[in-house]
Amino acid sequence: MDHPDFLGLVRFLIEPFLDTPESLKIDCEENGGLSKVWIRVAFNEAERGKVFGRGGRNVQAVRNVVRATAALSGWSAYFDVYGGNGGEGSADRPSRPPRKRSSPPRPKPSRSDRAAE
């Protein structure tokens, strides 16, 4: 075998998060010449929160395992989650929420201010 079973790996990693595992759709496109694989998953929108996890931790962990497994075999892996069931819509990547500041940022002192001190 020249590469891992990406389809089986993704199914193994994501199905435990789903109440309806049969809703999981996986599209795995491989380019053996370039040793690259593109993996796209879709599932019921209602289960999105479970798959993504708090702050996107679950889906990021799945993405990391897929990329690491591919790298061990000399492949590159790209992993996307599509909105809704059946892969309709655009790929979603969890984004970090903006950082909240308790006070406005302080301006840095200029060189002339530092010289006066």
C-alpha cells in the first residue's frame, strides 16, 4: 500500500461525534503523481457543533491527524468541512473569535518622549 486509507481514517475520526453517522459524506480526491489528497466532508447541519467542538478544537484535531498521517507516508493532505448535508455550500474553517481588550491599546512612546525621560 502506497498511502493510508484516508477515507477510513476520516470516517473513524468523525463518526463518534455524530448522532446519525449515516449522514456523513466523504469525498476523497487523490493525486498519486503529486502525492496529494483532498478530503471534503459533509454531515447534518444540526451536528455541526459536535463535530467542530468548542472553538473548533475537534475539527482541528481531525485535520491535524489527517495531515500528520499523510506526511508520514510522504503525502500532503487538505481537509475541508462543507456546510449542510451532501456537500452543498462553501468550505468552512473554524475561525478564532476576535480577542477582547479590557482597555484601548496604549500608544507607544516616541523617541523624543523616551529621550525626555
